[in-house]
Amino acid sequence: MIDLPAKAEVHCSDGAVGCSTYIIGNPISHQITHLVVKSNRPPFQEYLVPVDQVEVTTPELIRLKCTRNDLYEMEPFEYEEYIRSETPGHLSWPYFLPMELYPEEVVSYIPVKFQNVPLGELAVRRGARVEATDGYIGQVDELLINSNNMQVTHLVLLERHILKQREITIPISQIDHIFENTIYLKLDRRSVEDLPTTPMQRWAL
């Protein structure tokens, strides 16, 4: 079993490179395919890293097999497209003009960013909201993965209270569905409270 944390420091074979921001996997097979690494150098771009490039993980560190230059050649996680926008002429000017002086329309192009997530897969980040059947229960802290097939077996829920916080290990079979940045469980809050509070034993890859 390995843990694959988000928001962990990431090192390549030739040194520190940035931090992990998302884990990407198939919601049907529960198999992890990529992690997203944000570079620590301007312009701080995020890259899609195949999971077979992961060499060692701990709760605070992910070490990759590739070099930093190899990472910078990988697919970007975000890409930008421009959407055409047409604004009526009388709305595009901040002051009054005679009607005949207004242009018919003003055309502009608005940049919109999209996440480069493979078709049929989902991106999960550390801190994603977790909902029990009867309401909010906590946030995702990390994922536990079978190192033989790279399938997610458990998620570790970070439950915060005023005076303490706990890590609760939830079997992946108890996830009902994932929508946007929220994970919905099949369990109510009381059932979640009864789950183990000690994370499972972890090994490096």
C-alpha cells in the first residue's frame, strides 16, 4: 500500500521541482493514472505526470523517476482558449455619446482556462469536500493506493474539530459518487465516526 498525497513536495531525480496539486484517476476502475505537479519556477505551470513516473511517496514527499527537464516537456494540466464576445456598442462606452456615433457592436475575445483531464477521469485535490448522507463530514487528506495495480483502496478523511483533528480511513467502496470538487459517501456521519482513525500501514513504491 502506498499513499499519494496532494499538496506534497515533489522531487525529480535531479532535485526539487515543485508540489503536487491533484490526483487523477478513473472513477469506475478506481485506478490512478496521473498526478498534477506545479512547478516552483515562473510561470509556475502545472504538468500531467503519468503515475508510472512515481518512484517513492511519503505523506509529505513524492519522488519522481524523471528529471526536471523531462517534467517540463510533459503535457500541461491547464490550457487556455479564447471565447468570442460581442457587446452592443452603447454598453461598451463608459460615457454618453449620440446614438449615431455608437459602433454597432464591439468584438472581444475572453480567455478561459480548462483542465486537461483525460476523458472519463476525475481530478481530486487535497482539501476536497466530503459529504456524508446527512451533511458535511470533512476534507480529503490523501489517497491510499495498492502498489500492484495502482487502484485506490481508501481515502483518508481529515476531520477537524475545535480542539483536535482526526484522520479517518474510508474504504473506496463507501463512495457513492464524486461531483465537481465534492465526494459523496454512502455513509452517514455517525457511521463515518465509527471507522478506524489510524491510517493504514504504508510502504514506498
